[in-house]
Amino acid sequence: MFECIVYATDGSDYARKALVYARDLAKLHNAKLFVVHVYSGVSDFLDYKEYDTILGHRIAAGDKIIEEAGKEFEVAGLKFQTELLEGPVTEAIMNVAETRDADLIVLGARGMSSLEGLLLGSVSQKVIHHATCPVLVVH
């Protein structure tokens, strides 16, 4: 039923719960799997001398999150591709899903930024409302 699954992670507890579903569904359906992490943009810091340091920290943190998720998929014997992106989270996740022709997006109900979710609406809510494929939100 599913041929391509996008698993979006921010490293939160909910994202780790969602990983189990992404892993099991990918294995069950022999689906392609894309692991996506999106970090906040740093373009506001372009004129600062610390720009490279800030960007480096965000990339390193994202790499660590993807690496931890990847270990779980490797143990399950799954092949996967990774996407580490900068920008608005919701738009980046949906762009990967559309570009990769995903049949499912899997993500956690809440991420690391609960204050942002209260003020702007959570990433999962935005993905549900705008995605062109089914979305599995794990609580």
C-alpha cells in the first residue's frame, strides 16, 4: 500500500515514538524511506561574524538527530535516504514529500518547540492541513 514514506524528526520524544511506526510500516510495505530533519533558518545572522558557527551548530545538531534515527532503521535492516534542510519546517517536510512522491508522512504530535506550537499552530497540524498525501501523527 505504501511505496514511499517520509519520516520527519526533530529528535523529540514524540518523534522517537513516530519512528517506530515509520520503521514498521516501511518494513511491512517494503517502502522507500526518507528521514527528514529541518533546522531553523540562520539567514538573519548573515552579517554577523558568528554566522558560520551558528550554522555549524545547527547542522551538527541535525546530523546527530538523523544519525540516531538512522541507527534504528539500520538495525531493522531498512535502507533509507536522509534530508537535512534549512527553512520553515512545515514547508520543507511537504516539499520533500511532494518531490519524493510520498504516499505517507509520519511525524510526532509535538516537537521540541511547544511555545511556537501554541502561538503559531504545531507543525503536525499544518502538515495535516496542507499535505497532498496521508499523514500519520503519533502521540
